[in-house]
Amino acid sequence: METPQENDPDFMMSLARGLAVLRCFADEQRPMTIAQASRLTGLSRPAVRRCLHTLVSLGYAARDESRYTLRPKALALGYAYLSSNTLAQRAQPLLDRLRDDIHESCSLGVLEEGEVYYVARAETSRIMSISLRVGSRLPLYATSMGRVLLAALPRAEQEAYLRTTAITPLTSRTQTDPATLLETLGAWRQLRWPVERQL
């Protein structure tokens, strides 16, 4: 089956492959072999090897025998978004103030490709805290922030999301039944205040 990109003469497949390899480091959060990156991206091993070789040559990745890791230079790619995104910049002082008022960690997330991306965060100092940082991304159905974003969508879009998303439990308490999730989203939408306040 052809993808829309295959019919687009301006689409640069080599760049898309390189970005896919970069993204898989965030998914694994550990050094990776070519075989592991190939499995995660669905790309052939030769294609992954060329992408990693290029990233190493440009200083974005490092190689230690058969394993690859990202280098600090890769941070510049994420910082380019944060430094140019006025929403995150404007939200940070508000999140800091809210955190100080309620003594809870506060986050700003946006909906992107069926996931919630955290673009700003103000954390409390605690002995134990969840591993959630700016740049983290999580499924919409499995997070409170994701459900807020889903609840704000029209019902047809909610149903389409649940039809096309592989809903797998992240914990023993994750709701995985689409009908139950739709009921939850409907209840949250009826509240309106948390939906509008948190968007």
C-alpha cells in the first residue's frame, strides 16, 4: 500500500528515516544496536546503519562497539522547538505559580499524532516523583492530561481515535475498554471547567 508521502515529489525519505531513528532513542531510553533500532523503526538494517553512521559523523550520536547513544548535541533539536514556542514560554511562569499555590507538579501538554506531548512542566520537590519531563510523550487514553485533550474533541474524533489506536494497559489500572473510555470522556466534557481550564 502506498503512503501519501510516496506520491509527494518534495518528500525527503532519507530525512524521514533519520528522524525515525532519532525518535527510537526516546522510546528505548538506552544504548541501542542496529538490530534494535531496525525493529523499532521498521526500517531495514542497512538503512538504519546509514542513518546512525550519519548521526555519528555529524556529532549527534556516538558509537561504542555495536551500540549507539545520542550525544548532547541532540539536545539542540528539542531546544529549537522550546525556544521558538511562545505557548511554552508564556505558560511556564503560570505553571510555576500554580505549583507553588497547590504544592503539586503541573504540566502543559499538547495533542500530537494521537499522543500528549509535554511542552512545559513545573515540579515539586519530593523524595519520589514520576519520571515525566518536558519532551515526554504518552498515550492520550492512559493519562489524565491526554483524556482532557480527548474530551475536548468532537465525539466523532474521539471514536475515530479509539478505533485506530492500539489500547494496551500501561498499569493494572489503565482503562482499555473503548466504551468505558467514551463514557469517561463524556463525563469529563460535561464538567467543562476542567476541560477548558486545562487546555
